Amino acid sequence: MSEPVVTQKFPYALELEAGKYWWCACGRSANQPFCDGSHKGSEFTPIAFELTETTKVWLCGCRHSGNTPFCDGSHKKLPD
């Protein structure tokens, strides 16, 4: 399995409205942290999540979280 692209070594802090979202799991999207279909042809698939109200979220930017699509601090353990 190939490794995802680390787009940044800190989370994307966003306030999102209620709705369904697709987090980019491959790191190739030009619309970070959301999927734009760039994963097609790879083994990666976006992670869907839904919010029922406007919520501040911290979405993983390093693609190594154990709680995707949300940040769990795994970026702190990545080499520089």
C-alpha cells in the first residue's frame, strides 16, 4: 500500500455548517482537506462524515490520524 501525501503537519481548523463532507484520504486533492476526486486510480477512498449543526472541527492534515478524518495529534510523531 502506498503512503498518502502529508499536506501539512497540523490540523485544518474549520467551522463547518451542517451537512455531509468527504475528507481527502490520499492527500492529492487541490481542495484540501476535502476530496476532489484525485484519488481515482489509487487504493485510497475519501472518508465521509456528517455534521448535524455548525461545528468547529480539526481535520487531519498529515493523513496518519487513528481517528480520521479528525486530528488525533499523530502529526507530532512524524519525522521532520
